[in-house]
Amino acid sequence: MAKKNEINEKHIYRLISSNIKRLRSLQNISQLGLALSTGLTHNFINDIENCKKGVSAKTLAKLSVALSCEPHQFFLPEGTANNEVMVYVKDFNDSLQKVVGELTRQYTTK
């Protein structure tokens, strides 16, 4: 029974890890940048992304805010064809809107 729980925990760690990396990459945020925006350490972000540490609900909330995503996005399975494509489309749209908003603010306030 313990083996089954360990496998489930490892699977969840891998999901969270790969989704954090994906979301961070889409927004061109480094591990250090993510650490600074969440108040977490760079080493902790690295450990999460390398499945060495788990995360609490509080940490997921911080990551969700910093990555401008919904918390459920950290648990999306890999390889779900339609779901995966829609997540990437939404991520791309969100990132594009963020960049356009930043550029608009930057050039309209001067």
C-alpha cells in the first residue's frame, strides 16, 4: 500500500513540476525571477521543478499569482491531446495579452 501512495505522490510532483516549468517558460520568467515574485528562494523553486520538494496550498497560491494562472493548471496531465492544446492556446493568449498590455502602458505613459 505504501508503494501505491509513493507512486501517486511522485506522479503529482511530476505534474506540478512540468506545469510550473511550462508556465514559467511561456512567460519567459527565470527561476530566480519566479523566486523573487513569490518570496520563495531560488533553491526551493529549483527543488520543486526537479521533484525534490512538494508544495503547500499556500505555495501553489503564490505560484499561481506570479504565473498569472489558475491553480488547477499545475495539475493538468501531460499528453491529453485536446486539453493540452487548449491549455497552450490559453497560455499563449494570456502571455500575448500581458505583453501587449505592458507595451501599451509603457508607450502611452511617456
